[in-house]
Amino acid sequence: MAEGARYAAAVLAAGQSRRFGPADKLVASFRGQRLGDLACQTLAGLDFAQRWVIAARAGHPCAPGWEAAGFTLAVNANAASGMGSSVALAASLALEAQADGLMIALADMPLVPADHFRALLARAPALGPAAIVASSADGLRLPPALFGREHLPALASLTGDAGARALLNQAEAVACAPELLIDIDDEQALEQAASMADRG
């Protein structure tokens, strides 16, 4: 990929929130806003050719906020089958848009800063179409991550709950503070993330 490559971004927001209880965690209050709005707000200030939120339904309460941040909502009718189906839909959209690569972020990771997304974007062009650049903390490679266009067909074929884990293990790592990569799976994690945000 040359400088000026056209990257797309997808925020995955179609999870079932089973560990959070009966409520939809993305509408939980965080920093005085809906939790599900924050990743899109962070990414809104970065240069992407296309932006999507992958959600399980069209009438999600966060949809107005996503649209205001410049994202198009794409409904994953197979969301109950696991994250792999959401990654596959995002990759298919990126292929249709002829994007040079795809940034995948999670709607329930509200603390990832814009500077970290910029660092991921900055590393990808030198790696070419085969780029895989992932966040790294405590020796693990995690989302958010960017995949070059060479990997989009493989991502588009994913099913089930595996997501892009196998590809992440091959990624070039970009370090991020572990506390900024918190994934809000339950109310305890929400309280922990809110505490870290208050200290920050």
C-alpha cells in the first residue's frame, strides 16, 4: 500500500451482551454518553474512505450517534452465530468498496485513544497489501487491528465465533497500555473502565 491508501473502518456492535445481563451494554451510560457511541466518535476524526457499524438490528438506540459520527449502519442478520459473521460482513463491505485495507474496532472498547488508531494506520502502508497490524498488550495481539486488502477475502469467509484470531497472531504489534484495551463484557468491567477514565 502506498501512502494515501484508502482504508475503511468497521466498528463491530452486533454482540449478544450475554455476560452483561438482560440489558444492551452499548446503551449503558459511560462518561455521560452511551457506551456504544464512543469508539465511533474517536474514529470520526481519522481519515477513512468508508465507515460502517456492524449491528444486529437497524433500530438500535445508538444508530443516531453512529450516523452523526459518519458511520453507515450495516445489519448482520447472522449476529447470533458469533463475531466471525460480523467480521465477514465488514470485510465483504470493504471488498465491495475496493478499500486498500480494513480497520476493525469493537464498540465495547471505549478507551482506545485516537493516537493509538493513528499508530496502527501509520504502520500499515509500509507492509503493503499483506499488512496485518494489531494492538498489543501483555504479550497478546488484540483489536483494534488493521488488515490489508490481501486478507479481506479470508475475513469475508469467516463464520462462528472465531473472529480473526488466527490472523491476529501473525500481526505486527503496536503497543498500547493494557488499561486502554479493556473490553466491556460485564458490569464490573464497565465500572473498572469508568474508574480508569475518571483517573485519566
